Amino acid sequence: MKVVGPLIVVLALVGIAWCCTEYLHWYALFGLVIPYVAFALFIIGLIVRIVRWARSAVPFRIPTTCGQQKSFSWIKQAKLDNPSSKAGVFGRMVLEVLTFRSLFRNNKVEKRDSKLGYTSAKWLFIGALLFHWSMLIIILRHMRLVLDPVPQFFQILEQADGFLQIGLPLLYISDVLIVVGLGFLLARRFAIKKVRYISLSVDFFPLFLLLGIAISGIIMRYGFRVDVAGVKEVMLGLVTFHPVPADQLSTILFVHLFLVCTLMVYFPWSKLMHAPGVFFSPTRNLANNSRAVRHVNPWNYPVKVHTYAEYQEEYGEKMKSVGLPLDPEVVSTNG
């Protein structure tokens, strides 16, 4: 059920959007009310999660270290894997966010000839890179629907994405790669026994939902032809808070939009929040300067302690009588 359940939920969402717009003609609900509510919940959810992270105390330096810490001048430091400055942290974060540098080092353990060995496992890195970069490019391409006039940057990006000029309308490379990337991430959870064992419904649902969004968008572009000018008019009306009727648009558009709205509502409370969460992770955004700077826990409070000198002064005679060694400095101090 942890696989079938999420799939049924996504298919049910598709069926609800299709039936309510195709047969009940609830265009205002799915083209106006739900997008506004979903966007409001998305912003509120983001603010709540980010405020919670920002208010969480981080009293210790706990960055993940994968290399030599800054030490003597004659010992080479791993400035990106073990940064000791803000510049090093910035470089590490840029590589982590844009290229998934830590995931690139993913290894797998194999038993060969009764010995454990580590081998490279780059498939997860490639699949994640395909999905995330394709998702980013698709989101940027969609900005042409909410901007008028469209900046030249988005026009150049769209031309670069369709430079192969396959078919009519043009086939976008990002449309293919996002399905390939999501398909790999989903197949990985079935193919690897350990991953399949620890996977839950919350791991499968976002994959099915994202696949639903991608596939419905592709069908909308290459199957059910939609009025792009009408779509842009509706989207501009939404972002400028001057909505226009959407009753002339294709049903597949409402399905696609409803799935996107579902993702917006689900996003702040799911594992997908790792996107902004990486910037608040102390294992990534802190410099490892524990050798150069003393970090005192601000939660520490005065505690009455019993020093060894006091202990020996109190129990010195008894310790001496049973032959336990005494600290001569403590003895001399106490006369």
C-alpha cells in the first residue's frame, strides 16, 4: 500500500480535476479559487518552516567534514570540504546547491571474496541532477506566462532548451530529461532492496505527483493542444489580481494546474523542503574553525563542582590509609 496508495491518490486528483471541469464546469473553482488558496498556503507554510529553522539554536560548530581541517601552515587544508572561513563556506554551498557535490561522492559497499569494498555509485547523482536542473529550467520557461513583456533571458533559455528542433511544436530537452530523472528516482526505490525497505508512502507520493505534473504538461503541449495566448491571459490575470474567465481553456490545463496547486500545498510540510532547508543546515552553512575559536555553549549555567583538591582534602586520610596515591601538590597546599 505504500506504493499503490500514493498512486491512487494522484490518479484520484487527476480524476477530480477532470470531472469537475469537463462535466460540472467548475472553472472558477479550479482556475481561480484553488490557485489563490494554494499559493497562500504555500507562502504561509514556507514562512512557518523557515522561521522555525531560523529560531533553532545552534550552540556548537557541527559542519560535516570530509577533508583536512585548517591546522599548521605546512599541512594542506581542504578549503571546500572543511572550510574555516566564510568564503570557503560560500564556495561549498554553491557547489552543493548547483552540482550536488556531496552526492557526487556517493559510494556503495560490496562484498567481494569475503572482503568489503567501496565502489563508486554515480547513478543517484546523475538522476538527481537531471531532475533538479530540468525542473529549474521548466519553471524558468514558464515565467513567460506571467511576464509581459517577456525578458530576453527567458526567450534565450527557451530557444536553447528546444535547439534540437524535433517535431512541431518543438520538443524541449528538459521535458524529456525530467521524466527520465523522475523515472530513475522511482525505479531506484523498487530496484534496490535496502532503499525499497526503508521507503514509505511519503517517499513515493511526491514522485508520483511530480510525474503527474510533468506528464500532464507534456500531454498538454504535444497531445491536447491548448490556446497558449488564452493561458497567458489567465495567468497574467491571476498574478495581477485581475482574474479573467477560464471557461474556454482545455480540461487538461485544469488537471495540470490542480496538480501544481497540490504540490504547492504539500511542499512546505514534506521532505521536498530540503531545497530551502539546505541553507539553514548547520552541517553545511558553518565554518569549521573550532581550533582557532573557542565556542562556548550559551546554554551552560553555573554548576557547583567538587574539585579533586577539595576531594583529596576531604578524604585524604582515608585514601592514605588504604594506600591510594595522593597528589603531592595538593598535600603541600593544604599543609
